[in-house]
Amino acid sequence: MRWTVAAREKSKTFRTSAQANNWLSDLRQAAKKGELFDLETGLPQSMLKAKEARTVYAFVRAYIDMKWPHAAAKTRERAIREFMPVMPQCG
């Protein structure tokens, strides 16, 4: 799929033409709503926000990284036992 933003050609590859048509429809709807398009990526603001959003995994990792240094030993032990049940027991 190719589209132009501020005289700059942008492109994105899709596996099927249906996916490309859906993408084009999303771009057209954003343009029709009057959304601003990012000049670097060629994406409308709504799609840019979705692209930059953190995944649930990244959010949980950041939360654990923040809390872990201050957590008590029993809290750490419980977190490991509850959130990593597929790991084999050591010892």
C-alpha cells in the first residue's frame, strides 16, 4: 500500500489485499475526520497513538521493575510462585 503525506510517499506491506484495503479505509476515514498526519511516519494521530501504546507485557514489566527493589522477601517469593507457575521449582 502506498500513500502520500505532504508530498512524501509512504508505504506499508500487507499479506492480503483485504488487509491493504482496510488500512486504506482507516487512512481515508482519518483524513475525512480532519486528523493531522505525522510527517515522519505518514500516520494519522489516532493511529500513531495506538502504535506508540505500550503492550500489557511491557506495562507489567515496568511495574515489576519499579516495585521489586522495595518489595519484602516474602512478597517477592509469593510473586514468583503466583506469576511464574510454569517454572520448575529449584532446590
